[in-house]
Amino acid sequence: MATILEAKKTTKRFGGLVAVDELSVEIKEKSIHSIIGPNGAGKTTFFNCVTGFYRPEEGQILLNSHSLVGLLPDQIVRLGIARTYQNIRLFPSLTAMENVLVGLHCHLKANYFGIVANLPSTRKEEKEATDEAKRLLRFVNLTGKGDLLAKNLPYGEQRRLEIARALATKPKLLLLDEPTAGMNPSETQTMMDFIRHLRDEVGITILLIEHQMRVVMGISETVTVLDYGKKIAEGTPEEIKQNPRVIEAYLGKGSAAETMGVAA
Amino acid sequence: MTRTLTLWKHGATTGLLGGLITVLLSLTGMVEAFSQRQIVTGILSMDQSLLAAAVVFMAYLAAKRTTGSRPLWVVINSLTCGFVTAAMLMLLLLVGDWIHLRAVFVNASPVLYELISFGHGFETAPLLFVAYPLCALFAGILYLLPGPVRKMFIVSLACILGAGVLQDMLRPTLTAWESLTDLAEWIFSANGLTGQGALALFILISAAVLFWSFRGKAVKTGYRNLSPAGQRGLKWTGIAVLLAVLLILPQILGLFLSEVLTIVGLYVLLGLGLNIVVGYAGLLDLGYVAFFAIGAYVTAILTSPELGFFNLSFWQALPFAILIGILFGVLLGIPVLKMRGDYLAIATLGFGEIIRILVLSDFLRPWLGGAQGIGKIPKASIAGFEFGTPQEIYYLILAGCFLVIFISLRLRDSRLGRAWKAMREDEDVAQAMGINLVATKLLAFGTGAAFSALSGAIFATKLTSVYPHSMNVMISINILCVIIVGGMGSIPGVIVGAAALVGLPELLREFAEYRLLVYGLALVVMMLVRPEGLWPEAVRRREFHEEELEENNNAAASAPASS
């Protein structure tokens, strides 16, 4: 499988703190790739580097061997990377429909004069955008909720709306930051099925940050483990489960020895 | 014992607050200033209505806050509120009698004391303890009445107040029509409403309100049951009627009211521009008057023979005024692209002042006229018709308003409008959705500046002169107040806001001195009672509406979900 996203020795510092430390990761096309690690390991910082919110001090990030470093977030999303946020960041006072329509923004072309003159091309484009937005709302199972304000939706629906908005940008690579945070087991299961469906049916590569081991182990093909900004392990879920350094990072040194002892 | 205390508590605290308000109204001089006007001649003067309105409002609050809301308790609470308010005013009278308050409060005059005490000082002062509790009792009963009746009282009393206050506008307007002269004489006296006029108004408006309360729903469903074509027809008829009214309005209203309308219209233009910058794009711009000044001055420089540079006509100068306005909008936008919130507000505030000081400077005097401004700006004219009097300029402004409303509506529902709103909600996420922040912000600044420059250009030709003093920071603040009170991001809101905050103070000369006080009060009350504004933007019903249509087309049996 071809590599869609490649980070080469990416480093991001905040003053003296090295949040991401010479991180090198390769994301295979049409894979589900998880990044895990304890709190403060630099997972979200890495996401921010990929999507252009932060500019890494060193190293390269390549999307289909096209460098992303130095590009603005709006240029990167046009190249095909979309994301969701750890703490949901919808446009709260816009309707669900409008949220999705904003996601379609970069695929619309109407200019100022076309808008004021209401040219046939503008009208056609708006109609198509509205239809597409409705289709996306249906896709994430929010049919009939399009006219509600985003802030008035229940939590789970807000999560799904955020994914619909990200999908509206027609991404090749979707970055999900803790998509199952705060969900109960059955909601988590639905989300897992949905993510798998996105990859299998729509063909989008998924890179996700996740804390729930059940999700990570259940759906990812590759898992990368970060600790203090460094990659400490990478492999299939099975390999990661056995890796002593991972256990140490999560549970501390003593417990690692203990677990190893038990395992032995 | 404790139970009685909790029972009285709200009435007493609200009464103290009400007392404070009435005392302040008296000491700021509002009561005295209002005493010249009558609402209903010989029965109710404007100062009494002001105080009574304050008491009724506070007593209504007291009634509303009553725990348990048993009728008796509600009445006790509102009565307490009335008594406490009366006691506070009585205290003011006693203190005023004892200490020379006037040394500190200039308005604490003997006339004021007479007004408060119903004309004869301490002889009639005990009447306070009858009149105010009566007002409070009315408020309490009002609270207990069923909804429609309550609404009837509030609306019709407000209308009587309005009609009485605007007597000197309405009466000449009515008498201007031969056939209505008798009616006008019957309703209005020389300085207020007549008794029978007030009664007739009350009955008429009450009937209308009651009718709407009971039959309004039927009317609405009737409208909804019409075919889409019928609805559209009705809508267009409505628009046509509105248009016709707007076109003949200055002829009906006469000179003075037309002048007021033109001022309101200029503020509508300004407000719609700022609405794009602040309401849609969320960029808090406090130096917005700069573009108004640029529009006015560019028009003045290009047209005025006093400077003698160009001597263009208004129509030749207008495109330049707007283009230069846009240019400055973009130029002033560039340095603040990275700023947000408070920082943006302060930086733009600075820009507004820079423009004003430049215009005022002696250095630029040969080109911009300095403190004396620029005069002799020609009137606009089309094919020999000159827009000279306020009644004629009204049409110029009306056309400008239509153009700007049209552009605003189109932009609002477009890709660009959504990008602005997304930026307002969350700038970072908007950028991550592919919105180019630089271009989107500059388009907002440019559009706002264009509307403002248009307003400035019309302002220049309306006054035929421009002065630096009419470009001060208060205009920026006023426009901001207009869109906050009207409703952020709402086009009808801007119009309502401009009418309320700019039109009303022009009509009520007594208010002029207290304009800022009333603005402040209006803002605070709005934030507490109706933070979304007088006429907030309706959430668009795009999805449901179309699904309903589809379902109607498919003749599907299941009813669509409605919210």
C-alpha cells in the first residue's frame, strides 16, 4: 500500500518544552491508524502540526510527497486533510445545515459579483451544495436535524455533525481526535462501525487519537505510541499490547516489571 | 414570622430599587424636563407617566418574583413595592426640605418637589402613598390577569403613551388632510390627547389586540394553508403595499418628520454596513465612522467649488467616494488582520480618531478645509430634478437603503455570508474548513466601508457641507448601539434599531439631553431582557421547508416533523 502521509523527524517546541520530538510516522493509504499515548504525549500537537495550526520547527510532513510545512490550515484542507477536535468545535450559533455548508466552502466557486447578481451558476452551485449537505446529514444519521442550531444538538449528534462537516471538505485523510470521548459502550460501538464504514465504503484514510483501548485495539491496523513527544513503539495492536515500553509508559516502571513478571 | 418576611422580601427589595430609579429620574432632571408635555390633557402629564411607568414596571417585577405566586401574596408584594417607592420619594422631599440639595444636584429645584408632591408640597405629598400603591396594585393585578388581557392593557396603554408623546407630530400630519381635520381635533388637544381621544384609542387598540389573541392563530394557519403560489402572491402584495407607503411617506409626514426619516435612513445605511463587519464577520470595529468621513469628504473635495479642484457633480463623485471608501476599508483592514476581540476594537478606535484628526488638522487645511470644513457641496440631481429638501433627499436615501438591503440579503445567504458567520463563531476552525481568512476579512471590511462611504456621500450632499465635528467617535458608538439593540446580524433589526435609537430621540426633544443615559439604559435593559435584540435574525428553515414540499409533491401520508 502507498503512503499517504509521512512525517519525517518532525519536532515542535513550546519554549523549552519539546511537545513533539523527532517524530517519524508513515500512514498507509486506506488504513486506520491510531496514535495513543498518555496525556501530554504530544498527540494533539502532532495533529495541529499536520493541519497547519502549528508550524513544526524541524522535520518534514508530506502528503503524497507534497510538503505541508508552512502551509496555512485553509490550504491544507484543500489538499485533502480534514479533522475533528478533541473538545467539539462546531459553529455553535449556526444551524447543523450551515455547519456542513461551511465545510463545503472550499469546493464552491461563487465570487462576490456572482453572489450579488445571483448568477445562474451561483444558484446552481448553491442548490447542489444544499443537496450535498443534506446527503451528508443523512449519511451521519442527522436527517431532519438540519435546521437546529449546532449548540442545541445532544452530545453524540454534535460529534457526528462535526464528522459530517469534516467530510464535506471531501478529504483523503481524516484526522479524528478522540471521536468516542464521553460515549457509552453502545455509542462507542456505533462510532467504531461508522469509522470502519468510512474507510471501507468511502475509501478515506483514518488517523485517530484514542484513549479507549477497546476502540484502538478493535479497529486500527497500525498503532503508534507516543510518550513525551517521542515515538516509543509502532506496530499492529497485538504487538503493541505485548510491548513492555508501552506498558511502562502507561502504568509506570514498577507495574511494567510486575506485568512482565505475570506474563512470564 | 419568617414566612411573612419572605413574603414581603421581594416587594421591599424591588420597591427600594424602584424608589432609587424614581429618585434618580427626578434628580437627573428628567421629571422636570418632561413636565411640559401632556399625555392626556388635564389628566396625565408626561412626568407623571414616567414615574408611574417606573412604579408599574418595578411592581410587576415584584409580582413576578413572588414565591408561590398565590394571588394574595402577589398583590401584597406589589403593594409593598409601591409603598416603598412612595416612601423613597417622600424621603427625597423631606431631605430636600431639610438640606439644600441643589448644591450637589442641580436639578433638585422647588419645581421638582412640587411636581413630585402633586403640586402643593407637603400638603398633597401624602397622596404619594395613595397614587403609587394604586399603580403598584394595577401592576399586581395585571400580572394575575390571563395573558391576552394583560397584553391588551400593556399594548393599548403603551400606544396611548406613544400617541400622547408624539402629539405634535401626529396632529399636524392628520390635519394636513382636509377630511381628517375634525378627527384630529377630536383626538388631540393643543398639547396632548383629549380624554375622549385616549378612551377611543384604548378601546380600538384593545379590540385589535384581543382579536389577534383569539383569532391570530386562525389567520396564521389560514396563511399557511394557502398554496405556495398564493403565499407568494400575498407576500408580494405586502411588499408592494409597503413600497407604496414608503414612496408617499414624506408627502404625508411633512418637512420635519421627513428630516427625521432621512437621518434614520443614513443610520440604516451605516448600520447595515457595520452589521456585515460586526454582525456577520464578528470583527468589532469601533472606528467605523472613518469610512463615513471618507465618503463625505471625498464627495466634498470632488464636488465643492469652494475648493475648486474638480467641480464634479454628485453622481460623478459618488463612485469615487465609494471606491476610495473600499480602498481605505481594505488598507485599514490589513494591519488588523491578526487582531481579535478587544485588540481589534482598540486599534480600529484609533483609526477612527486618526481620520478625524487628519481632517481637522491645519496641515491638510488647503485640501480638507480644516475645522471650518468644506461648504457649497452641490445637491444631487437627476434630469433637472434636484434632491434639495428633506422630502426629496428621502428618496435618494430610500434608494440607497434598498440597494444596500438587497446586497446584504444576497451576501447573507451565500457562501461568503456563511464564511463570515463561521469566522465570527470560531476563526481557527473556519480556517481549517478552507476559509481564507485574509480575503474573507478584507471583503467584510471593504463591504462595510462601501456602505458607510455611500452614507457619507449622501450626508455631504444633504447638508451641502461637511465638518470634522460631525465625524466623531460617538457616531461609531451610536451605530454599534443600533445593531446591538436591533439584533446582531439581522437586517430588519438594523432598521428597527435605527428607528428606536435615532428616530425616537429626534422626535422627543426632551430626551435629547438624556440621550446617552437612555442609550445606556436601553443597552442594559436589552442585555437583561432580550439579549438577542428587538428583531433577531430568524434561523433559516431550509431543510424542513423543502422536505415539506417534497412530501407534499409525493402526497406522502406521514406528516413532517415540525419544531
